[in-house]
Amino acid sequence: MDLDLGGRRALVTASSGGIGAEVARRLAGEGCAVLVHGRDPVRADEVARELRAAGGTSDVVLGDLTDDEAAGKVTERACSWGVDVLVNNAGPFVEHDWASAEPEAWLAAVNGNVVSAVRMVRALVPPMRERGWGRVVNVGSRAATTPLPNMVEYSAAKAAVVNMTTSLARHLSGSGITANTVSPGVIVTEGMRRMFEEGAPERGWPQEWSRLEPRVVAEYAPNPSGRLGTGKDIAAAVAFLASPLAGYINGIDLRVDGGIAMVP
């Protein structure tokens, strides 16, 4: 399916690896010029070079979105790039329960997952409004609707992402800009694999991924689809919501989680 994204220009935050890199690849494959964002210049350059080698247009912007000054430099570069599609993918997570989550951890979760996106929206949406077209896709989490007891502050922050996206959609009424959330379930990324491999001995699980993954599906992430998600699953959803074809979809939380949120 042609998503009619040719000629659009996108910023995907935290796209030097993981889900963000898959989103960048998919958007570039659909004809978007993609500004790759990260904090590691080597990893970000690798993704941008890959996109260009495949025939796409891509460049790199670096900066820590949890810092006002650094985020300001990112948005300055993005404004000069000309962003039609903003994908707020940046969102750090750590494992904390209520006993171990100190107030500082809560503040960091909100800054990293919510305020980092707000910084991008405040700078990049006004030019979209002037042009009369734009897309904001915020990456949430299934934890927003099924809070995780081992990620309490992250779960709450992602619920705030869903809430603010709906608010933003209403704020942008009639502007030609839509705002939606894509909420992944348990997605196989390098970071996710490492988290489960490191925690496997404590759970009594095998550390070898080929044996560990079925245990994760069965005991940690049981879902009707019977598998873990991939970055490509999320990228497909983001690309559709970013496209002109999704112009009548606005303010939603699209769960791409294999149905895990329905499992009691």
C-alpha cells in the first residue's frame, strides 16, 4: 500500500536504535526524508547512512531531550529541516517497584517520557499549523492501561503521554494536524532482551534467548497473538498514522500489543 508519504519530512526521536530506528526505516521506505535523532553520534550516523544507502534522504541531530538547552538545539535543527511528521519515541525506562522508586525516579520518568515530548511539540507544531498539515505520533506503552508493578513510575508517565496526546488533538482541532499515540506491548529490542537475560537467574529462567523467549511469552507477556512484538510491528502502525490516509484518526491510543491488555 502506498501511504502517500513521499516528500514529507520527519523527525523520529531516539531513532539511533531499537523501535525508533525501525520507525525511521519504515518512514524512509515510504518516501519520507528522516531526521535521525540520538545521543550517540556513531549509532545515529549508522542509521542515517543505512537510510541513504537504501535511496532515502536522511540526516542526524544529536541531543539530550531531557535537558532544556540541548532539546532547544534539537528543535532548532528540526525546524530548519522542516518537520511535517513528529514521532516522539524517546522514553527511558527502568525497573522500580513502589518500594524502590524514589521521588527522583518519578521526576526522571516524567521528564524523559512526557516533558521531552512536550519540548518537541511546543517547538515543531506551530510551523505545522502555519503549513496547515502535520502529524504527531507519540509512542506510549501498554503499561499506560495495564500498569506494571515492576515499572511503576514508567507506567504512570506513559499514561500521561496518552492523556496529553488526546488533549493535544483537541487543541489542534481544525488545524490539519492530528495527534495519536501508538502503545507497544512487549517488543523484542536489544534493551528488552538484555533486561530479561540479566533478570533470568532471579526468576529461575534460562538465559539463552532461544529458550528464554518462550518463557517470556508464556509467563510475563501472555497474549492472544502468542508471540512478542517486533520493531516492525510498531513502525507499521506509526507510518500509517503519520500518513494522509489516517487523516480521520485523531486522539486515539492504538495498542500494538498482541492483545496483552485484554489478558486478565
